[in-house]
Amino acid sequence: MNYRIVLSPGAKADIKSVIRWYLNIDPNLAARFLVEYKTVLRRIRRWPYAFAIRTDASRRARMNRFPYYVRYTVAMSVVTITAIAQQRRGNSRT
């Protein structure tokens, strides 16, 4: 079963910020980030329960080549992405 993905406003802002950051460094790096981000979303869509649950009932899917994770919740057949955050830095929504 494929789950429907919904991005929260905060997650949308996070992804825009990360893309802008990588575009300033190297446009190719920004493109590679987007490819990996979409790959993580596909994994979440197919197997949302494959990632460990946290104490606040959210889950985190780590990116392989970038120091970010995708934080999300699952309710019925909908996955809500709540944040895209750096693994090494705190985030107010994490």
C-alpha cells in the first residue's frame, strides 16, 4: 500500500531553505539533494512503519548522502512530513 504524503508548511519552508543553501554552494549539489530527498519520500510512502518511532509518536528517515533527516507522522493512509532537519543541529520542531 502506498501512503499519501502531505507536507506541513514548516516542512515546505525547511526544504526551500535547504535547497537555497545548496544552490549557493553548487547547483549540482542542490540537484543531488533533491534526488535523495525524493528517494527518501518514496521509501516513506511505501514503508512508513519501517523507521523507528520516537517518544512523541513521530518517525525519522535519515538521508544517506546528506546530513538531514525527514521527520513525519503516520495517521491511517496519510504521512505528514513535519520537518526536514540537520542531523547535527537541533530544530525547534524536532
